[in-house]
Amino acid sequence: MSLYLFQILNGIGLGMIYFLISVGLTIIFGLLNFVNFAHGAFYLIGSYLCFTIVSLTGNFWLALALAPITVAILAFFTERTLIKRAYHLPHTYHILITLGIALIIQELTISVWGPIGKSVSVPDALQGVFQMGHFYYPKYRLFVILFSAVIAFALWLLLERTRFGALVRAGSEDAETVSLLGTHIHKLFSLTFALGVGLAGLAGVLAAPIRGVHPFVGVEVLGIAFVVVVIGGMGSFSGALIGGLIVGLVQSLMTTIWPQGSSLMIYGAMAFVILLRPYGLFGRA
Amino acid sequence: MMKQKKSSLFGGVTLAALATVIVMPMLLPSATLATEILIFAMAALACNLLLGYTGLLSFGQGIFFGGGAYVASICMINWNFGLLSALLTAMLTGALLAGLVGALSIRRTGIYFVMLTLSFSQMAYFIAYSLSDWTGGDNGLLDIPRPALTLLGFEISDLVSSQAFYAFVGTLFMVIFVFARRVIHSPFGTTLVAIRENENRASAVGFSTNHFKLLAFVISGGITGIAGALYAMLLNFAPLSNIELQMSESILIMTIIGGTGSLFGSILGAGSIVLLGDVLSAVWPRWMILLGVALIAVVLFMPSGLWGGVGSVADRWREYRRRKASAIKSQEVN
């Protein structure tokens, strides 16, 4: 029984990390109508920055604060220089351009940090296990669940209760009208892109002490993020949350039984959803 | 009219392709490298039929490539298939897999189409990984034979030397190249272009566009399957990476950098990338950064790729010559 609880909690933690990656992808798709195949690569930068900051200063909290912001700034400038040139082009062009960006980032990562994976140690304050009765659970993993829940709530507040969020939501419906009403839409686009990609960077930091960092993980993360977004529905916040949790739980429960089977299952689920419910389980038709 | 069609089949570009196939082994350090270029040119050609002519961005090319390689190899190892029957099996495998992937994927368009091909590609990888009894899993399939070329019981060549194998692959490449040109210049091919340009209009005119897209997939898959089998014969080895998403990406990048919508572009794309990799990977293992840069540059600034670049340079040169000639003429008049 407690083994299952353990796997379920692992699944929730993994699912929250998947949520953070996917929600950025889905917001960017919603507002900018842009398909970002470089999303996994920015996650990669986040986790490698975490590795560097932790190995230089030994301070995980500094990494948690600095790495996502650095990733967001990088994303901001990428958007300003490259991405914005592609908005008027069809989706296939978005895919190809960001595929190029992802390739560049991955290879740069390998030239800076080498092709072999690295591990990041869990911060001192969160080492050890949390005990409840006869049940033990690593403190850090518990922290990841709680911290990403807080981030999810803050993000929800940002999107639902602030002017910025209102503009993002309005822009997702009709960017042209929002622009006509006097909003500097390009600025909004850049900020949203930076925010979405920054969240992927944050996910990279949070995942680093659990899964380590590896240069080829970007592709895997990208695939999973698309599965989550497709299952949840493109452009849907709650869809990303529920989709993330579903994928995280399936992966976590399957790892003990048949790890390749879990990948087969989630990609199969993705194909099924696209074929039967193209707007996702929670998306609008 | 008849004459025009004939010239488009065997003239110009076909001659250029033939010249490339003949000259390449003389210029390159090894016939093996030249063979690899032709194999990937074949795969890029097939990808071009989908992307360049039908407008379908498929991440599934690796499925057909890897599938062809695996099935041909398994048939050769376990049931002593000959060269041509193994290639035929690979072609049928590629076509069948493409038929399956295509039939499901073309039910959606745009980003969802791409996502479907992506998910099938990932599934194929995990299936190949799991069936390690057949595919060798992570280690790949080892000791793949390269059977002799026999026709009606006569052995034409044992294909042991890399030159002989190159000659065989080169001949096969030319057959496929001419076939692809024939396809493109047929009414079927022009309908594909019509679908690329405006699918709604093509279907409004009365074409059942899905049948055309599916057939394009099947043809593309068949050719890619052959390329995969040839690659296995070249290496005597079928690695798991054949069916990985990266293979699909590589084939796509070759096609795009070479130039979508031109068959000779596929030779240029495959040639330049395989060569670049061969020359640079020893001195600069991270040379793929260049691929990323080139991909972005081509998509944003040079949509017709290297072939288009060659074309526009040629245009400018002609324009320059004409201006110069007319300037001289006007000087003479003065």
C-alpha cells in the first residue's frame, strides 16, 4: 500500500513539473499562436544553470531564483531577434525555426558542460525524509509538489486577476483587436514568451536534483510537454495541470512495471486524443 | 507537348543528377562516403515528395527508414533473402508503415498532423526498443550481410568492394530519381502541388485530397524503406538510432537545407550535410550548431534552400551578363 502511495506522490511531483513545462508551451500557443519546439531546450538551460550555480555557490535557493530569470531573459532576446520574424509564417515554419534553435542550444550545452550527465545534490535544508506514521517520503520531493502548487496558484492569479493576465487572455481570443484597442501587442508577446519559457527553466531547476541533468533530455521533455498540451487541450491552463498530472502518474506507476510501456502509452494516448478529440479533453472546440 | 514531357524526364536536372552520381566517387575520398550521400539523398528525395510537393511536414520518415532497415536485415539474417528481394521487402515495409501512419495522420491538418507523425515516430522507437529479440534493442542489429547482386540466377557482382556497392546504389538512385520526376510531372504530381498550395480549393475542384496525400505517403515511405535497407547493408549494422526521432529530423533538415520542391536540391542537401558531418565531426564534434543556424537561415531568408540559392546566383549572373552586354551595346551606339 505504502509503495503505491509513494509512487502516486512521485507521480504528482513529476506531474507538477510537467505542468510547469507545458503551461508555458500552452500560454505561448494560446496568445502568440506560436509552436515552440525549443521549449525543451530552454528547460535544459534551466537545469544546467542550476547545476552550475549549485556547484559554484552551493546554494540551491540562489539557483531557484536566478536560473529561471536568466532563462526568461534569454527567451526574451530570442523572441526579439528571431521568433518575432516568424509569427506571420505558417506553423510548419515555427516548428522548423525552433527546431534549429533547439539544435543550437543542445549542441552549445554539450560544448559548455560536456556530453555526460551531471547530478545536482538536494539542498541541505531538504535532505532526508519526511515521516508520517509508518510512511516516509523524501523532503525534497514533497517540497517540489508544494512549491509548484504555489507557483501554479500564483500563475492562475496572474492570468485571472491582473491586467497583464486579462490582456493575455483577451489576446488569445483575438490579438488583432487587443492591438487595435491600444495595447502594445509586440511587448505583450515578448513578455508572454519570456514568461512561458521561464516556467520551463523553473521546471528544469526543480527537476535537476531529482533526475540529474543530461544534454539529451531536452528532446524527451519537449515530447512529453506536447503530449500534456495535446491531452489537456492547446491553450488551456487547467488542461495543462490535469494533463501534466495524468502523464506524471502514468509514468510513475508504470516505471515499476514496464518503463518503455509508459512512453508507448502516453504517445498512444496523444495520438488517440488528436484523432478522437482534437481540442483535447479540456480544450474549447 | 510530347517532347516537352520527355525532356523534363530525362533532360536537365536528370542529367545533372547522373553527372553528380558519376563524378562524386572521383572527388570524394571514399566510395563509402559517396554511397552514404546517395542513400540519404534518396531519403531526402522521398521526404521532399511529402514536404516540398504536398506540403506535409512529417516527423515519421525515421519510422520508414528504420522499419525498412530492420525488416530487410531480419529477412537477410534469418531467411537468407537475396539483395533484390530484401530491398523489395524493405520497400513494401516502408510503404505499408507509411500507409498506416499516413492514413491516420492525414485525418488532421497543420500542427495536429505534425503532432500525430511525431507521436507515431516516438511509438515506433519504443516498439523497436522493446522488441530487442528482433531488433537488438539498444545494441542494434549486428552482422547484417550484403548479398551479391544476382539476376535470373546469374551473379552480376558480389558487391563486396565499396566501389561495386556504390555503382549498385548509384544505379538504383538514378532509377528512383527518374521515377520521382515522373511522379512529379504526372497529373498526380501536379495535384499534389495543388494540395500544397490550397487544399480547400483542390478538394473543391473535385479531387479527393486525402487519397492523394495517402498515396504520396506510400510512395515516400517505400523509397525511404529502400534507403534504410541500403544503409543497413552499407554499415552491416542497423542501429536503434535509425528509427529515432533524430533520424526523422536529420532527413527533414537535409531536405529543407537542400531546397524543398526541387529533387536535385535533395542531393545537394544530403550531400552537403553528410560531407560536413564527415569533415567536421573529427575536428569539431559540435558541428551540428551549424545545422541549426543553417536551418533557421534557410527557413527565414532562403525558403528555396541551397538549390534555390544556386538558382538565384545563376539568375543574377545572367542578369549581370545581360546588363554588361547591353551597356557595351549602348556604348557602341554612342
